[in-house]
Amino acid sequence: MSKRYDVNIAGYALTVKTERSAEHMERLSELLNQRVREVQKSGATANYLNVVMLAAMKLADEVLELRGEREDVKKGLEQKSRALLSALDSALKERG
């Protein structure tokens, strides 16, 4: 069941409807606010919309990087699994 949460992003209040927990929404808004502060400290732009968009781009970059890393790990595990299955098959055939 969806719940409504009030969050504050860069000084702006938003009401969000989601099935996520209050703790999750708090962590999410804090993460975005942290990225907004990083962009603001860099002095890249003073425009609020640009600051939030740059913060969102930083987060999206992290997501894509983590997805790539996850895919690499997945491929590595699949490769090792196939090698182990092949070794087990060979060992069973020798005993067989």
C-alpha cells in the first residue's frame, strides 16, 4: 500500500507517494541533498534547477557505474560456475 511522505530536497518541500519505508525515503532524500551540497560547493552554478540536475546526473552516473560493476561480477560468477560444473562432470565421468 502506498504511503505519502514529506521530504525536503535542497530547501523545497515535496510530498512523495511510494511503497517504500519512511527510513528509505529519508536516506534517499539525504543522499540527494548531499549531492546537491557537493554541486553547490563546487560553485558550478547558482541556478537551483541546474544544481539539482547536476546532482541527479552525479547519482545517475553512480547508478550506471554500479550496474556495470554488477554485470561484470555476474559474468565472472557465471563463468566460474560453468567451470566448476564442467570439472564436476569430468570428475563424475572418471568415477563413473
